Amino acid sequence: MRSGLRVSHVKSQGQTLLRGALLDEAATGSEPTFTAEIVNRLDRSALSSVPADTVLLRIEGRSGAFTSRCDALYRGEPLFDASLTANRWVALNKNDSVKLLSRDPARNWLRSNGDIWLNGFVRGNGATTIHSPANSPQGVVWAKGEIFSEGDPQGLSGEKLARASREAGGLLAPRSRLNHDIYKLTPADLSVFKQEDTKNQQSVGRMRPGTYSVEWGKVSWLDGGEPRSTDVKSVSFTPSDYPRSKKIYWYDGRSLNPSLILPEGWESSSRCDDDGVVKLGGTNVNTVTGENVAAMTYRFDDDAFVTDDSSIEVDGDFRIVSKIDGLVPSISLKSNENSTGVIRATNGGSIVIQGTLSGGGALVADQDIQLMSNPKQNQETNVEADKSAGVVLYGGGNVSIFGGANRAIQFKGLIYAEKDVNIYGGLKVNTRNENLSLEGTADKLDVLDLQGAVVARSGSVSIAETRNVSLTYDPDYLQKLTKGMPDNRRRISRVWVRRY
């Protein structure tokens, strides 16, 4: 007695075929057979009736005199297919206006494996609008749990759900029987690291873990025997093992007396008189004169921390803060056609940035990322990515972004948190015994503009009270910032099935 399935893989005349038979236990010789033709256009242009980036299956089954045929079309899917994806819940209920947009003609989704809380647009309180490009499918707000509208304790259903979908201009789809599989992204999946030929010039930088702070220090000198003093701008470094290891200071002394009396505790200090530039850390690259290239520099003239186009590793926590009222440093991730600026906190480290983030590259932390985007009043943007490179915020724990003086947050790139993503309207900074703690405040934002994709793989997404929220799915950032699935695999989803 025999039973089972016999399958053979046949390639002929440009075709890929699977041929098989169900083995007959009675060995009658009349086994049902099938053939499956696979037309694979994933990552390729269209061919005849098969669209680009799809795979078509043509299946024919035969049993005796009976024949059945079935065609199925599957579409290639990106790692993340929504402007916002969460595993637990999504909170958008505190916002006056929410717009869901997409630069992908094939999809415009917002997804949660839990509940989704929208504003009170169903009762006329605020607006939720799903925009779809011309000749594109309807946009979808999809939840495995309930979809709520603020002010109604019951999830939307029946005629109220249908009316809400019409008012939003898309499809609200609660209580799905399916679970959305959220891809577990790892740092190895990011294309910002030296992995490909296009990154073959990327150097490796090292910086000590701890806190880099812009602050004032009072210096003094003697002028004709008379004491004089002034405040001088400085950058301090507090190592993670402080006070066992001493603090280090760099200060701008270009306009000061050459003989200064330094403040107490400045035993380890350096004067930056040549060009007003502080060199922090080092790389595995030297200049033509043999000088080591710094991993990061700080420029006193424009209050800017600038990374080298390196993968900078910090063995622990990495923080950049400002202790000067009204001074918000900028952090520029330097990138070029060969390489990308990256700051990576390893060994269970987190990243805290108080300032504006620009350029193209990534912040990658084993644990949390906290980005205090608080530029000065009327400054145009908080987090601005180069379109040719993009920015990744990758947190192995939570990713939190805090609003500031101009009441607007803009981010272009990929935000990925293994746990939660939180957007706060404001920030309270507490420092005790040189330890920094952050607390989000309930301040209301004017604008929140997130372009690219936001993912909370095992947690939730919570967005502060905001007048105007714009969530735009942009697959270009995913393509530039990630390498896709390993081993040249692709995610696919079914478009249609035809039986005849």
C-alpha cells in the first residue's frame, strides 16, 4: 500500500511548472494529477497579462475525465504596508483632524491587531479623512479589534460603521478574523550599515557612552591686576561611570584672554581656539596628514553636532542635551553616495537627543530612543530626512518623540519600535545627580506630519492631542532604508482567484 504526493519541478521554454500526482493507496494507476504554472514577475516589469511585481499561478487538476482549472494572482508586499502599524492599539482620538494619505498607488492602510481609537468625526467633532490616489483602491483603517469614534463607548458597527466609512472616504474594517503578521525588523535588515557595495566606504566610529551637554561655564582672568569674568559656551561629557571617571570639558576660548582661571571641576578640559570645533570620538580612518578622523564634531559657531559618514557605535547609553535656555543644538547625520551616518547604542543602550535632527541615516538603539524635537519658535521643521537617504529611528524598546516651542513635529523616514511609539506634545526634563529623566507633557501640537511608516511591533501607538495630523505612507523610504526579507524572499498577498 502506498499514499502521498509526488511533485516534480520542470523548467522548459521559459516556463516554470510543477507537476504532481496524488498517489493511490490501492495502486489502481488512475491517480489524480495536477500541473501548476508559475509566472513570477516579483521585482520585475509587467509581462503580457501579468502585472509588474506580481506572481500568477495557473493550476489545472485532473481526475479521470474531470478537469478543474484555477488562476490566482498574488502581489508583492513591502515589509510594512501601512502608514501606521501597531500590535496592541492605536490612539488618534485626541486629534482635531486626521488625514491618511499614501504615495503608493496600490495601498493606503492603517493597521492594528488591537483596537483603533479615532476622533469624534462620526458625531461631527473633528474630521478623519482617508485619501486615495486616482485609480487606486480604497484606503483602509483595519483592526482585529474594535474601531471607536471618540464620544461613543461602543465600537462602530452596522449602519453607524457604514456611515463612518462614507464620511471618511475609505473603508473602516473592524473585528477582522485574521491576525496581521508584523515583520520583526533587526539592525541587520537596515541598509544604512555597511552591507552592500554601495556602502563600501563606510567607516566605523567609536564614542564613549554617557551624556554630551551644551552648557555655560564661568571663566575669569586678570586684566591689569583687576579680576574679570564671563560666561563661556562649553561642551561637557559625563561618562556613564561618573563619578568614578571624571567629566571632560571643551570650551570656546577664541575671544578670551589666553590665561584663564577655569571653574572648579574643569581639571580635564580643552580649549578650542583654532576653529571653534570640538572633536569627539574617533574612526578607523586617518587624514592624509595622519590625523584620526573624529566620529562626531561640535561646532560652536552654529551649535551643531555633525556625524562623520560612519557607523558610530556606543557601548551603552548615548545622550545629547542642552542646559542653556533657548539654545537647541542640531544633530546632522552626514551621508553621501557611498555611506550613511549612523549612531548605534549597543550593550543594552538607549539614545536621547535634545535638538533638531537632519540629514540621512539612522539612530539605532538596543533599548529606547527619545527624540526631543524642540526647535526655536518659527523654525521650519524638527526631523528632516534627505529624500535620497531617509532617517530611521530603530528602538529595541520604545520610541518617543517630544514636541517643542514651535508646536509642530515633522518626520520623514521609518520609525520602528519593538514595543511602543509615543508622540508627546511637550517635554519636562529632570536632572538629579547628573541622571537625566524625561517626562512627556499634555501640551497640544499644531501639526504632526509623519511621512514613511511607523511601526510598533508588539506594542501601541499613542499620538498627543494635535490640531492637524497627517500620516503618509511612502514606500520609497522603506526601499532606501531596509534591505527587505533575507534570502531574496518576498511577502505576497492574494489579489484575486478565478475558477473555471
